[in-house]
Amino acid sequence: MSQAFANIEIAMLIELRQLLDEKRYSDVIAKTAVVAADGNFSSGNADIVRLLSMRGTALFQLSRHEEALAVVQNALAKIKGTDENLLIAELQSTACRCMVELGRVNEAERAYRDLIATYRRVDNTIGVIRSLNRLSRIHFIKGQYAKSIDHLLEAMDYARAINDSKWKAMITGNLGTILNLSGEFHRALEYLAESLELNLAQGDSVNVSRTLLSQAFAQMHLHNFSEAAAELNAAEEMIGVDQVANRISLLHYRAQLALLQGEFARSIEFATEGLALANSASGLDSDQSQISRVLAEANLGLGNNAEAGQFAGEALAIAERLGERVEVAACRRILAMVAAHNGDTRLTDSEFSAVTRILDDVGARYELARAYQSWSSVATKTSHVREHRTEAERILRSLRVPNESSAVPADSESELASRLMLIGSSSSFTEVMDQVNAIADSEIPVLLLGETGVGKDMIAKHIHQHSSRCNGKFIEVNCSTIPHGLAESELFGHERGAFTSADDTKIGYLEAASGGTLFLNEVGELPLAIQVKLLTALEQKVVCRVGGLVPRKADFRIISATNVDLEEAAKNNSFRKDLFYRLAIMTVKVPRLAERRDDILALFEHFMRLEGVSLRGVDRQTRELLNTKLLNRDWTGNVRELKSEVYLCSVMERRDPRATCLRMISRLTPPAQDITAQVNEGTVPLNEAVEAYERSIIHSALNACDGTIRRAAARLGLPEATLRSKMKKYRISAA
């Protein structure tokens, strides 16, 4: 080796470390090029090995994984057998990560075991925890859920021993994620609740939103749909514009929720948006696969077999490349269903047999139950139908998960109203419900009028579930989200070859709704040209696909909704008069929440009960102040806004009753200038106004500083200890 590099100066090592900290990876590579090129240094030269370790790290960060692995393995060979265990661990860690990125997971598994042994030799607990967490990820990728969970539980023992809240939050969150995928949703919720509490205490908004998303996933698969929707709403409020991965997960889970509720059209809307976002981001192949699978299932539900097969095939290709065995099996299940619908029973049985073997081997019991359910639905022999259905029921019972295919007893009137959030006894609301119930079990078209968030979609579902068509499909279409150029194809379907990109036949929403109810939300957004064709379909109860000549039966009930003055639009010729009169045979004006103030407190208490928050222990003064705030609020977002506020506050305060109420009071308190006016008018006592103002200012500072208490204290000109004291006084969390 050249004399110039016989001894690496400490200054150079410090400079390289600083460059790494500043993420100037190209500079690190340039400055270490000469030493790396020589390579003939003597064994045991720790300083040169440190230099090469930093070079390997820089190469890894620039995704030059093959080069990085070669550098660190060469360095490891030179330092092997020395007592430089921390340096050896640093090199081993980089090598492990390179192997994972290169898909060499079996090598990575062995390398991580060596790394853990190295960390244990030097009593580096954090290193052991980190490595066990990454080893768990390898088993997760390989579909070895039980081993993955075992490693996380071992890591948790270490984290609890040193009481490291950050690692405890991460590990419990990872445990919840894996348990979700294995179908152990109840157990997942236990770990996720702990993770949420720890992340809230640390003010980690990114991981709070991530945990809320995981909780929503568990709740929706337990058929707690309203809880899942509320979790998703709370997560959405916390997801920043830069949190692309969480934004994609939100859209994915909204699509999944709609799918589980049988709202296939709505599921497609969310999934399409999520897939577009995932396609525009890098390194999110797993999201692309999972969202494409949701699109496949939703299209299968609508009878669009060709599109279902296309999306499932695309998802399968990605899952196979990533080596995600559970996702591979799930995609193959859908393709088996498509094959069955196309009459290929031989392929169906062989595919389902392979799918169930994979899922049984992996331990993904929920997906295994779904596979048996799907198999039973297309099996040609009665004995096989019974056998597969029984196996699915056995697995779901063991997981304490509702059986989607079993007969569900009809809801009582109060249960249905509760599930659909149709709570209220005000005169304006009971008048609406009287109208709705009078025409529910009829074929009369209904036009629902009202602002966003008043519950028009819930009332539409209520009408459907109380009609003679309740056993048919409820197809919801948001007309405002359909591009004008695709509206005809989406609503009426198309034949293969009808236009350039029409590679397969597609069933439209109208045809899919036959025998059930079609709900056209934001119907005023439909293009005029489509309105003519819709009118014809309503009058003749048939549709003709784009590019087709054969009329097809489309016997559905139509319910539509709008938040604009559709009658005025008809007068101005921006909406067809004949279609308006056809849709508006019965019009129902759903009141704003501000117009039914008598229901606000009942709705608030109802939503608090849904969150498991009892108001019994809350003192009378706090309750009275909160009631005043609730009744004085404009509620421009209507019932949806109220429910979201309750959920957000209950989650932030870990469902502590009084703390939840105090946070609600703080969020409902108007800006400082409004408080001053109220004090001057004598409507708010001075001490309450001062406290409300202080709460508001603290919340604003924390929000501006992303929940970092130290920065918020500096922003307010307060010692950090003083701010923490005030936060404790007002029960304000950093999240």
C-alpha cells in the first residue's frame, strides 16, 4: 500500500463521519476512492477499515448495493479475529442490509444472526434490538410469520429491560402489523393500543397516524366498520403532505373498508387514487401489489372478470418479484375465482389447492379462511362445498372473526340506526326519517338534498336496507370523481374493442346494480350527454354498453344526491329538466347539523360511547362548558365533523373521559379575538377566557413545531419545564 495511506489521520475520519451525517454520500465515495482501489492493506488496520466502512455506508445509501457489499465484506475479511467488535458490527450491519436489498434473504438471515452475536459480545442492547427487528422483517418477507413474531417478542424483552420507549413503540407497532396479516386482529389491537400510547407520549405524529391506520385495518376485518372509518378519519387529520407512504396506506385502507362493506364502486375510486400515487412514488412496490389486488376484488364483485384478472395478474407479478408469499397466494385466489367464472373448473381446483397449501405453511390463517370461502363458492361437488365452508368457519371461529358468508340476522331498528349514525329526535330530523321510512319499501326514485357531511349516503343505505331490494347490491357512485371522458364507459360499460384501450368487456355500474339499488352521489356533476342515456335507462330499465348493440337488463332502484340546487340548474339548462323530474319524484332535504341543534348533544354522547369513553366521571362544570361549546359551534362539516372531532380527541387523550372533554373544549374554543369579544360581552368569564386562550396558543405552537416541546417552548419564549407544566395542567399532549 502507498505510504500516503499507511496511517489514516484522525482528522480525515472525522471529516468523513461529518460528511455522512450531512448525507453527502458522493463526497464520501470520492474521498475514499484511492484507499478502496488499493485494497492491499495489511490485516488489522482498524483506521483504514473504518474508512472503508463509511465508504460502504455511503454506497448503500446511494443504492449501489453490490458495490457496498463487496467493500464491507473485503474490510470484514481484513479485521476478522481482532477485538474491534463495534467496528465489525458496523460492517456486518451494512452487509446485512445490502443482502436484503439484493434479495439474498437467506444469506441475510445468517448474517444477522452473526451480527446479533457480535452485539451481545459487547453488551450493545440497542444493536441487539435493532438487529432482531430487522431479522423479523426478513422472516416477514419470507412469509414466516411465527418466527417473525418470536424475534419481535425477544426484541421487546430487551426494550422493556432498558425501558426504551422509542423501540417499544416501534416493536409493538410491528407486532400489530404482522398479527393483522396473520388474522389475529384482537391480539393486534392490544399491541397497537400500546404502540399508540407510546407514540402519543413521544409526540411522534408520523407513527401515530401509522398506528391508527393499522388499528383501522384490524377493526374493519372484525366488521367494526364505524370504528374503522373513525380511525381512518383521525389518521387523515394527522398525515402531512410529505407522508406519501401513509397517504397511500390511507387510500388503500379506505378501499379495503369499502370492499368489505360491499361498496365495490367506492372501493375502486379509492384504490385507483391510491395506485396512481403509489405508481408516482419510488420503492413502494408492495403497495402497488396490494392496491392492485383490491382493485381486482372490487371488479370481481361488480362482475368485471376481465379487469379483475388483469389487476390480479399485475399484483401477482409484483408479489412474486418481492417474494411476498401471502400476497402471491391472495392474488392466485382471485385468479382462481376468475377462472371459475370463465368455466375452467380444472384450473380452479388445482389453483385453490396450491393457494391453501401456501397459506397454511405461512400461517396466514385469515387469508386461508378466505381461500376456503372462495373455493366453496365455486366448487362443483356438494361434498366439497360443505368441506371447504366448514374449514373456513372453523378457522374464523378460532380467530374470533365474523364469518362474511354466514347468514347475518336482520338488524333491529335501533341497531341499524346506530350503525348508520341515524341518531336524533329533533323535529327537523324526525320529519326527514318519517319521509324516508314512508317510501323506503317502494320503487320511487329519491333525490337527497343537503350539504356535505349531513349523512346523505347513510340515508341512501337506510332506504336500501328497508326496501324489498335489500338482498341485492347497493352500488354507490360518486359522479364528481369520474372523468367526463370515461363517464359513459363507467356507468354503462363497454364491449371489447369499443375504443382504443377497450381490451376487454366491462360491466357498467348500472348493469351491476340490477336487482338492487344504484346511488348516484353528486349527480349534478354528470355530463349532459350522459344524462340523456341515463334517462333512457331509467325509463326502459335496459342499458346498452358502449360499442354494443344488445340491450341488457338493468332493473335497479335509483337514489341520487346533490349538494347543489339541482332545480335551479335545470332551469339554467346546466342539468336536463326531464332527468331532474325523473330523479326528483321524491325529494328529501337532509338538514344541516346546525339546523338540528337539539340532536348535537345526543350525537356527541353516542360517538363518545362508540369510542368507549364514559362521561360519568366528568365533573359538571366541565360538562356544562363543553355542552355550551358544542351547541355554539357552526359545524360546517356537519355530523361527519362532529364524529371526527370526538374520535380524534379520544385517541389523543387515550380515551381518558375528562381529558377528552378538555381537548374538545380547547379545539372548539374560538380564536383569541373572538374570546376577547365574548369577555367584553360578558358571555365568558375572564378566567375561562384566559385558560382557553392559553390552551389555544399552546396547541398552535405545538402544531407549528410538529409536536416538539423544546421548539414550541422556544417559540413561546418559555422555559421547557414551564411549558411542560402548563401542558400537564391542561392535559395537552404533544401529538
